[in-house]
Amino acid sequence: MKLGVSTKRCKNELLSLSQDIATMQFCANKLDKKDFFGKSDPFLVFYRSNEDGTFTICHKTEVIKNNLNPVWQPFTIPVRALCNGDYDRTVKVDVYDWDRDGSHDFIGEFTTSYRELSRGQSQFNVYEVLNPKKKGKKKKYVNSGTVRRVECVCVLQYLLGGGGCFFPGNPSQPTSLHYMSPYQMNAYAMALKAVGEIIQDYDSDKLFPAYGFGAKLPPDGKISHAFPLNSNTENPNCVGIEGVLEAYFQSLRTVQLYGPTNFAPVINQVARCAAEITDGSQYFVLLMITDGVISDMAQTKEAVVNAAALPMSIIIVGVGPAEFDAMEELDGDEVRVSSRGRLAERDIVQFVPFRDYIDRSGNQVLSMARLAKDVLAEIPDQLLSFMKSRGIEPQPPLPPGTLHFNNIRRC
């Protein structure tokens, strides 16, 4: 992977731009009983060790009620959040018994590393949960139970295909979601910046092919449903999310927003790129930003069903006050998307209503952490489902100090 410079710091330590995401699951056996009228309500807290010897919380599991042998749900976490890209760095895990008043009881702790966690099934994946106070007081103390790593799969190198969704409305009018205010970002730009900055870390060279659709293009006013924002049909790449924003603002000055609003052409555009590389070396993610209007639902369903057989996912971010019933239908969480009697073989669409993450003024994101969690919620499972369906095995972790540079092709 290529390494870059991050502006995020923790305890004066520069965070790695490792692009790996780990999906892992844990279970426990014979944990100490802490509740007087029950057993225990255990949960795990993961800490990344810092260079100054301190620890930073990086993940908490859910609470399993009244169970000394809990099995926690799988979760995903960026490897850089877990160990800053250093596979041998200490990862500390505390085991607690949950209490309603917040005074959770400490059951015990253990330490590991990402390298150990990523090994196959072995004795390295079973950890004794130790309570230092009990160990110091009781001579016959052995442990407070054990925790076992059930699964750990590393998801590597998402290839991000940038997509913009631009709909009718005069950007010079304050009522338009594309309004070009001199004082603040419009709804589309704000969503693009917030979500784009979350997912851009999973692209190694930060070059994003970005498209708009639903517009008349100069000089002859031809309607297009998949035009490059930078007006360069040979090279639609923009440098970073800032480059995408710059191209978006420039396009608002040069094109006339115009209906109908067709999703299928840009989905098919990215699908053609994904169809060329199905060996598992690259995975495509299309980000679409929409106000909820869609004019070609039948064709879009067909495009999604076809894309579900390819190494590809779609993130749809809804902006504005409209109802997003069509987007919820494409999400497919309740009912898998189908077209002409064919079911999509995987759920590849994740829909996020942006309004749920901003303040009442619409000018500020309330929780980037929650937005990031929900934007990325389904991508790892979608990627893994494709890899497993094709029998593609994850590659083992690279030795310390080894850099891997991936060969990326563009749409």
C-alpha cells in the first residue's frame, strides 16, 4: 500500500494511512460472575497503545446480558485505529460487566497484537482474562475466564469510484440544494466533503473519477446522464475530495441542470470498470449523492442486479428534506433488489440519509464518527461476500517494514 501523510494526530503521534480494515469476532468462556442476582453482562473494550505508553480506546463491543460464555457480534475496524499500521504494536483488551449506573465492574484484561489476531485458528487466538488484583490476593487464582478470537479477516484496498448526483434546480437560487452561497457550502457539497473524507482513505492514490448526471452540456445543450465533472472525457479523475469539490463547483457554472434523473447510466459506467477486474485484486465503490428523485427505477434495479455479480458496492447519500422510499428500496436490507424475476446475488447498496447527521441549521455535521460508522457499515461484509463467493482467499499480513503498492486502473 502507498503511505501518505495524515493530519490526524493522537498523543502527538502521526496516524498511519494504512488502508486495511479488519473484520473480527470474539467469544468468551467461563467469565467471572459479577452480578448478585444473575451472572454477568460482559462487553469488551479495545485500546490502541501509543508511543508515549498511554492507551486510547478504539472500539467497544455490544453488551451480552446475563451470560458467562458470550459470543459478540462481528465488527469492523480500520487497522490504523487498532495499531496505527504497526502489526506488532500492543493491543489491550479489557473485559467488563455492564452496570446500568455506568459503574461497570472490571472482570479482567489481556493483551495481543494485530499480527496475532490475524493468524489462523491456533493457540495464539485464545487469551486468558487476568485480574491483577485477584491474582495478587489469591494464590490459587488462575484466570477470570478466557476470550477467543473466532474470526479475523483483513479487507484490503477499496478502489473508490466517485459519483456525483446533480439534479434540476437553479444553483443561483437559495431554494436549490445546489445553491452556490458565498457564505456556506450547499447540501451536496457538504455531504460530498463529509462522506468523501471518510472513504477517501481507502483509495491509495486519491484520484477519483467523478461524474454528474441530469444536465445539458455546452456547447450544444446535449442531455447527459454520465458526464465527467472536470469536463475531461479521457481522464475524469479529480485529485482528492477537494479536487472533486472544485470540479463540482466549476460544473455548476458551465452546465444547465436538467431532468430526467437517471441512475442506471453511471452505475453501468462503474460496473463496466469492475467487470474488467474480477480476480479480487481490486474492489470498486461508487458514491452517489441524491435528493431522492429517480426517473429510471426499473433500469436502475436492473443495473444493481447486474452489478451485484461484480466486485462493486454502491453508497447512496440522500440530501434534502424529501422522502427516500426509492433509495430505501434499492438498499435491499429488508427485501433483496430484483429485476425481471432475477434477484441480486448480493446486497451491494448502502443508503444513508445525510439529514440524520447534521444540526437543525443544516450547516454542521453533529457526529463524524457516527456518520463514518454508518457509511462504512455494510461495505466490509459486501466485499467479503464477493470474495467468498468466488473462492478468493485473503492474503497473509505483510512482514514488518514491507510496503505494498497496488496497481490501480481507472474508469
